[in-house]
Amino acid sequence: MTELHGALIGCGFFAVNQMHAWHDIAGASIVAICDRDPERLAIVGDQFGITRRYADAAALFAGEDLDFVDIATTAPSHRPLVEMAAQHRVPAICQKPLAPSLADAKAMVKACADAGVPLMVHENFRWQSPIQAVRAVLDSGDIGTPFFGRISFRSGYDVFSGQPYLATGKRFIIEDLGIHILDIARFLLGDVSTITARTARINPDIAGEDVATMLMDHKGGATSVVDCSYATRLATEPFPETLIELDGSDGTIRLGHGYRLTVTGRNGTVVSDVSPPLLSWTSRPWHNIQESVVTIQRHWVDCLANGTEPATSGVDNLKTFALVEAAYDSAASRETVQLDALLK
């Protein structure tokens, strides 16, 4: 397979994980990087030996012959960068949230569709190996048809020390974390018809909500509860683990703390350890997130090589993005919100 040449746009907090992952993946390499901050550009360029460095995305597209771009900037810059990639017929991976608004996200998806280039969203929680293990059990049929799920991420971890901007936005936990957990709910139980949400701000030093509880009806008939908190102090800090409960017609799945997977199904009860691997460049407790970056980026390379649509394509991610918007609408109105109307 011919090696794909890509560029990374944005050299901030999370982009280093993406660079490590690209280094580990056969069939693709990052040949150029772009960031408006010269210090960040130098740090990432020096660390990974990238000499072709740009302070301007337009100059990057003009100066490089690229097979793809990996956009790792903040949401307000996503639409112009994705549209620029589409104009140059360059496939793009874009960080989540895809855009500041659903209208922007729809415009980005349309721009790539009109240009005939793939767009994938870096919605990587579903790619964590423990979550994939849960999906594999569902696919095996061992617990029958799922009718209830709870997907939970509750923690007291100080996320603001590493990403201080998270404390300043009017939207916080649903937009930054809940989007991942809502996507897991869709991944496991299918698309959603209605959502009811409640939010709270427990930490007085932040601007947005740090607790959210969401009840969803899935089109396949299941009901799920998605709950997220950064205000929950526990004896053992579970960050950054997602805990999952699924009840099916023939059994149950429980993904508990410490990556302990308990399946009670047609063949009895099986308990297994589905801990993510600790790669050479990953560190606890972040390794579950870091390892998933390798998996999703390898999926992207395979899709480009085979001409297939990514599982977390822009089109698919509109459904997750709509859940975020609907959750905020429901929390504000205290009413149930229908999803189909948002996706028209």
C-alpha cells in the first residue's frame, strides 16, 4: 500500500497524542504541521522531527500535496479549515465537537460531500478497547436484544488544570465530555428519537454546567440513561473510565471500574479484564483515551485505502452533535426534545 501523506493542523494539548499515534500506524505519516503559535509549532516539530512547518493553513494547502489533513484545533476554527480542505479536495479528520453549531456542522458535511472527499470526526471514545469489547458481546447475541442501558462518566478529576479554557465557556460537560458518552450510547443502542436532560453547575468557579443527566428513547426500542459529572468525589477516582450497564432479553453486560467486564448471558457468567494496552508513549490513567487514538486513526487509513465510509463520518456525527444540541435545549426548556426535527 502506498503511504498516505498527511498534515496536522493544530499543535495543542491533545495533538501530541495524535502525532504519537500517526508514528505507530503503518501506511500513513505526517509530513507537515501547522499552528499559529510558533512555540507550539516548534515543540511538536522538534519532538517528532517534522521540518515542514506552517503558521497559516492556506499556505499549508498551497505548499503541500496532501492525502489528508488532521484538524486538531478548537471548534470555532473547524468550519473554515474543513471547507478549505474540501476546496483543495483533501480528505479531513476533524476534532470534536465538529463545530460551534449544528448549522455549521451541516455546512461542513455538505462541503465535503459536494467535493467528493471523506470527512471523519475524531470521536474516539467508542474506539476505546473496553467499549469495543462491550460492542463485541452485543454482536455475539449472548445477552439477546438490549432494552436498557446506562452509560456513566462520573469523576472529581481536575480537568481544568490542563485545559483551563474549559472553565470559561457557558457550555461545558455536555459539549466537551457528554458528546463522547452520548456517542457511545448511539454506538451500543442505536439512533435516538427523544432526549430529556437536566444539568447543574456545582463548581462555583466555572461558567458552564459540570453535571448532566440525560434520558433517551432509542429507535430500536431501548431506553438509556447517560450521566456525566466532574463534581463527584469518590473513594477511588475512576477517571477517565466510562462505566456501562446493559440489560438484554437474555442477560446483562457490566463494564465496571478497573475495566472489569462481567457478562451474564446464555452461556452463564464470564468475568474478564478488558484493560487497554499500555503503549510505549502512553501513561496511566490516560492510556485508554490515548490507545483509542491509534485505533481510530488506523480506521481512517483503512477507509481511505479501501474507499469506505468511516464509522464516525461527518454524516454519522451529525446525529451525535444533534444529541448535544437537543440536550441543551431540553435542559433549558425542561421538556423532551424530538431528534428528527433537528436533523432536517
